[in-house]
Amino acid sequence: VCWSSFGQDGDGDGIFGQIYNNDGTNRGEEFQINTSINNFQNNPAVSGLSDGGFVVSWHSQNQDGGHKGIYGQLFESDGTNRGEEFQINTYTNDDQAYPSVYGLTGGGFVCCWTSLEQDGSSHGVYGQMYDNLGKKRGSEFQINTYTYNSQFGSNICGQKKRWICGLLVKFWTRWEPERYLCPIV
């Protein structure tokens, strides 16, 4: 489980976590996830990995030269860091925020987020695939094809038994001001 905590890391919000056993009891102590503590780190997302570890992603304020950027950290099953904190987004203008992350059955993970102005019209939904060592697989990619106004608020779900076939379901919200609604796409 992970969350944002104000002031606990010494400067703004930080990302913290706690591992639990199957019976709901704590496994060890609560721990800090983010390494960079300047400004605010918010909106964490966590997913288990096929090798028993897990990945946490979040957005961080003013760390990448833009306003917000997406960062991640891989962990072993016991909560020890697997490598260093890393930047997920490649495009760094304006805001990249509100990540979601999903561990892939064959190893690795995919992270998706909302990016401001990258698609030429307000917010768009983007993603990046990684292997189980945290190395990028391919380039950052755009998920939404409709780009008028805003597409935001991404979530990922998959069907573990079908990942070999490449099944990935991605949800986001699209703002349509002329209709005054935000349907789930």
C-alpha cells in the first residue's frame, strides 16, 4: 500500500508505503518510497511484478524542469530498493501527472499518465513500457487518438492470463464542454 504524506519527508508531500502479509498484519515498518524530497511528490500508484517485486510511480513537482513529472521506483518483495529512483516521462514541458501502473505477466510493467499540451490540445494520455529491470522498452507513446480538449484520469487493467496475446484495457476520461459531460472511454 502506498500514499502521500505531508511533511513526513522533510519538505512538502512524500510517498510512503507499507507491506502487508496475507493475513493483514504489517510486514516490517512503513518506509519512504521517493528519494528526491524537494517540493511535492503526490498521487502514487503501485503494482505487483511477476517476479514478486513491485513498482511505485508518482508525480513530482519541479524535479524534471517542467512543473510536474512522473517518477518510479522498483522494489524487491521485502521492500528494499531495486536500483535508483528513475524518471518515466520523456516529454517534460508543462505537467505530466496522475500516473497509473500495471505489472506485466511476462515481466516488466507499463506506466500511463496525463500530459498537458503534449498532444496539441490540453490534456492527453501517454504511456511507457519497461522491462523488469526498469529499462525502457520502446518509446513513450500516446494512448488517446481523439485529441480535442482534454483526455485525462487514466487507469490500467489487464487480464493476466491473456497478456501473451497483448490484451490491455486502458480507461480515461474525456472532457466535452459542448455536452458538459465526462464519459469514460
